[in-house]
Amino acid sequence: MWGTTTLDANVVVADTVRWLERAVIGLNLCPFAKAVHVKKQIRYVVCLADSPEVLLTELVRELQFLVAADAADTDTTLLIHPNLFADFLAYNDFLDVADAAIAELKHDGVIQIASFHPRYQFADTQPDDITNFTNRSPYPTLHLLREESVTRAVAAFPDAGDIFEKNMETMNRLGRVGWEKLLAAGNSD
């Protein structure tokens, strides 16, 4: 996590925006992120809870909010929960709970969740594998996405199926030192 000693929601959001701008957009890890960022259509919600039950309540609230919101105003939500799930495997297990909440609310096919974590690890990789860093964020984060927006973005991007492979190539070229420099540069801003 990025240099915070006491967690303050404003610092958590600032760290997340910095990561989004430098890594996700800056390295073009997600070619769809820039447009919603520039249009200010990303909702940043910090849940400082330290129990999965409270996070689940906040997740349900945010799912309902996103479904009801006008996509022109709020297209996607980053639900950041810095005090919970420092362990990646526990976080990964919670994703099943999150998916069950989507199903229970009957939002299957409407909302999907992408996952980001400071210790993200893809299956069949080593913890220090640089390719894991494509999904490494400053704090555990649930990214709530509208299926309709994802479909529209993929249709507009002819090589959407190649994104994962290109991201792996980008991370291998950048390396661990390059990643650390990217995120550390100008951290006082």
C-alpha cells in the first residue's frame, strides 16, 4: 500500500487515482479506462470497514446505486476496502460472495466485477511474477462494471482479445524496477 500510515479516505482515493493514471491508463493496461476517467464517470467509494459483512452491505449498496445511476454520470465504481483482505486468498474467496450478491440482486448480465489487489496473483504464477502486477492496485478493490459498457467498449476495440497478452508483454518489458519507478515518481503530488 502506498505510503499511508493512517488511513484516510481522501488519501486512499488519491493513491488509487494515481495508480489508475500511471499504471492502468499510463501503460494502457485497460484501453477503456481513459475515457471514463477523463469524463469523470468513475465513482470512488472507500469502505474503511474491517469485516466482510460490512463490505458486503456496502457492495450491495453500490451495486444498487450503479444500476440506478445514469451511465453518463457514473459508468463504473471502484469499491476500495483498505482495511480488509490483506491476504489475497481471503480476498479471492470473497469474490464468490460478491458474485453471489450480484446473482441475488438479479444483476447477472448487468454488472460484473473485476478484481484488483496489492498481492494479486494469477493461477499458475509465482507471487513475484511481474505479470501479476497488471491487477495489482494500492488497496484491495472491487471494480463494478456495467456489462453494457464492457460490451460497447469491446466492440469498439477490434483487438480486445489481445489485451491480456499485450499486458503481459508490457509488464515483462517494464520489469519490477520499472514498475516501482513508475509508481514512485512524483509521489508527493
